[in-house]
Amino acid sequence: MYNYALINVGVETATGVQRIPTGEISDGFVDLDVGDGRVLPGGELEITAAWSLVPVAPSRELFLTWDGQSDPLAVPIPLVGYSY
């Protein structure tokens, strides 16, 4: 398992944050808890990925939307995170 932090580097709170499924098999091997959909400036969302369990090469991207960003934005996830 690998953990990543997606950090809000903006100066405003991000609200309505949602993950948009891609339909790929890797969707089930990546967990992103958006909680109430709100991320404060400097706040983070934790992503957990089980890359070694994915039977095919995943795209390693999450697609997110939030209030003011209705078109899904691809957020790349590096292959290596920190394992636990």
C-alpha cells in the first residue's frame, strides 16, 4: 500500500471536492476520502493506493472536480509513495 497527500496549495478553501471515476479497473485499488468535500488552504486529502494488486497497468491519475471547476481535472499520482 502507498499513501499520498493531495495538498490544497491555494489561498481559498476548496469546496464540493469530488472524485470522478474513470471506469478503469484501477478505480477499485485507489482510495480517496474527500470527507465533507472541503479542503482548507494548506489542508490535504489522503490517497491510498494498492498498485501491486492492480492486475493491469493503471493510469495513475485521479480525476477531481470542485466548486468552480466543473470539468474533471487529472491529478497525476507518482508510482512511488511511502508504504506502511
